[in-house]
Amino acid sequence: MLVEQALFTSAQTQNARGYHLVARSPGVPDQLARTLAVWGPTHDSLLGKEVDFQSLNYLPAADEWAAVSRTVYGQSEYSSRGGFRVETNLILLRREQLRGYGFNPLAFARTVLALGHLRLRKNAAVDLDRVELPQSSLACLYGDQESNTEPSPLVSAILERLRHERVAVIGDVDAESIVSSVLARLPERSRASLSYTTGLKPTLHRRFDLQFHPAADKHARRELEAAGIACLDASDPS
């Protein structure tokens, strides 16, 4: 199946400089491009400081579009202001195209990564084309065994809270594994509606249903709760 792609990072191009939607394939509509331009992670958006830190993200957008993305550190900022450039590569598709993946955005992201996409680019000034990807993953064809096992107390607590509010998991956890476990236990059609990030900081213009924070002091917790986000301690989710 054919999908679209885009790149959001800090660069100096003919159209703009600084953080912006640097490139997109021909089939990305203008409305979706504007959404991504506002949503895109900028300098200091990643929770981790390690050079190999990554965040896997999923955004259900308007008109049944969906954005599966990976945010990483790139080379130094072109402007020489210090620090590493933050780069987000995105695969954009219609939510119906997730059917062959059990409507599971993380299963789709893992397939995309295994095929060499969503990787750090050598050059930010690139022309992007549509990408041909498998219509389904082998893992989904053979069924999801994880959904048949007993969920952990933390996953159970997340599922309960997600029924009526957004959730932030506080603590040092394997965020990708938890997202996988949560998605496996949601009804298929609900999976493609759950926005999540494994490692981006919260902002007003990036609203996630499920997010993670290795540590959060009282002030940070108050800010999350004021935004209507329930804080769950990984060590004691009750």
C-alpha cells in the first residue's frame, strides 16, 4: 500500500528557517501539513537527554488521517545556538490503512522501522516521495497473543483511567512495552483513536491520551493535573 511521509526539523530552506515542516510527499494535503507544522516537536521537546533517545508517537488527525512518527536527536543546530537538532520523521496514512495491522499504530510503526523508514536523515533538505509498505504484518496475521494474558496492575490502571481521562505514567518504565500492552487490550477500532507518545514533553498544542515521564515533581504533577491529565505512579498505580 502507498503511504505519505513528512519531515519536521530545524533547517534553513527556501520557505522558512528554524523548526518547520521541511518536506512532505505530494499526497499530504495542506490542512494536514498545517496541523503537523503546529504539532511538530522543537528544541528541547524530548524527555531524555541521551543522544540515542527516541520517542515513538501517534497522532490521529482530521479527515481520518493518522501520523505515525519517530523523534530523535540529529546533528547540531544549524543556527549554532547550541544543543542537538530535534528531528521528527512521519509516515502519514488513512486510518483505514491500519486494518491489516489490527488498527494498531505501534505494530505498524515497528514494521516501518524494520523496513528502514523513520530513520535519522543525513540531509534535512530532501525531496520526499510516497512509500510502498506491506498491507499487513505477520504478527497481526497470526494474532496477538499478548491480549490473551493477564495485564499488569499498571496496564489495568491505565485502561481504567483512559475510559474518561488522559493519562501520564510517572516513573522509569519501558514506555513502548506498556503502549504495546495497552493497545493489545483495546477494541480494534479504538486503537487508531488513541494518541500517545513514549518520550515527548507535554505542551498545549500536543495533546496525548497516553504519555510518560521518568520523573515529575509536585509542580509538574500539578501542571499535568490542571490540564486534565491523571498521573499514575508506575511503582504504585493504585
